[in-house]
Amino acid sequence: MKPELTVSAFGQKIVFHSPNNATHTITDLLLKLDETAVHFKKRAIIFIDEMQQLSFLKNAHSLEASIRHAVERSRNVTYCFSGSSRHLLKKMFGDKHRPLYRLCHTLEIGRIDSDHYKQYLDQCALKRWSKILPSQAFIKIMQLTQEHPFYVNALCQSLWMETIFPDEAQVEQCWQEYIQSNRHIVSDDIIALSLNQKKVLSKLAKNPAKELYSAEFLSGIKLTQSSVHKAVEALLEKDLIYCLNGYYKVLDPAIEYYILYAF
């Protein structure tokens, strides 16, 4: 904002003028933050989460270019860009026609290992019920959520709200109730898909596959190789499936459970 002070016979008046160019403003802001860090001899980190949302703005490329300009001139500020859409992030930082192309090192964060969850959830169970989780209940939590942090949190929140010490059956019941109460969100992602995309997604929910273009896979869904290829590309772009250890799987455990049990 640029302030303007006016003095007249009627008194004083201050007016704030907003900048005309948002991209220049962002560059100036980031550079000033770096100058401040240098002045105070401090190191700072700017962490931008859900960075892929920038792609949906009208002037996305200009904004990306302004961020790159500031990052490349930074001395005491380190930037960390994070997001939940792998496809969009890979486009932002991997497409040579985009301003952020190869700007920084990339690190793909996988799901938290079950051993780490076990240690943490046992500590939480001790505080809540004065004993650790039964092994079968913990295994069930991991199976249903597939170690997805969002769903581990959602399911355990429901379990920890209960006064009863959770067992395997209660874990299953809480998960079913969660899917049921969120079925409108889960089903929206499926309804928006084409028929071929639904076929491929349903097949992978039932059986993760390594060879998507094998005769067995194609005959199982009665689609041609080119149709499957288009469907897989679309599902990858929408972050509905992913490849893990060579196998294509449904990314979201809630969607997978919804397909399998048709809520």
C-alpha cells in the first residue's frame, strides 16, 4: 500500500493507494523480507503450503515468475513449497515452459510407516485408557486407512472420543460410520468421472495391478488398450490413483472402501 497525506484548509486526510501490479508487489514483499533477515543477521524459512492452488489463478505464470525472481535473489531466506496434488506440483516444477521449472530440489514424502504410528498411538492410548492399543485393533486401523495421515487422524479421532477401549470390531464400525457420513464427498469424486475412468478405478480398487495393458486386465474391464491409457492418464492427473512399488492402486482409501462396499 502507498500512503498519501493531503493537507488542506479542511484539515488533513490520508489515502492508501493499492498497487496496480500484484506480481511486482509479491516480488518486492519477498525481497524486503530477505533484506530484513540479512539486516538482523537471521535465517528464515518461508513455507508455502498447497502451492498447486496458484495454478488456478488467472495470472498464475506471472505470479510464478515473480516468486522465482525473489527466490533466486534470496540470501537469508529459504523457501519450501508443499502441496497435496502431485500431478500439478510436477507440472509447476517439472515443465520447462513454466517459470518455476527446476527452481528447487524435490522431495516426495511417502506415508508414515506403521511402526511410527504404533509408538505414537500407544502413547495416546495410555493417556486415554491407561493401556496400549490391542495389536489387532492397531492392524485394523492401518489396513483401513492404508497409513494415509488424513484418514488415520479422522478414524482415531472418532475412536478416542469413545470411552470404551477400542477393539477390532469397533475400529471397523467407526470407519464405516465415517465413510457413511462423508459419502457425499467421496461419491462426488467418482460421479465426475467418465464411464471408462470409473471402470479402471473400480478394477484397481478390487485388485491393484502391475500390468495395466495386459490381456487379463483389458478383458476384465472390456476396454481397448488406448481407452485404458486415456483413463489412466486422467486418473493420475486427478490424483485418484498412484503407482507404488510398480503396482497401480487407488490413492484414497475412503474412495476404495466406498467402491468395494457400495455405500
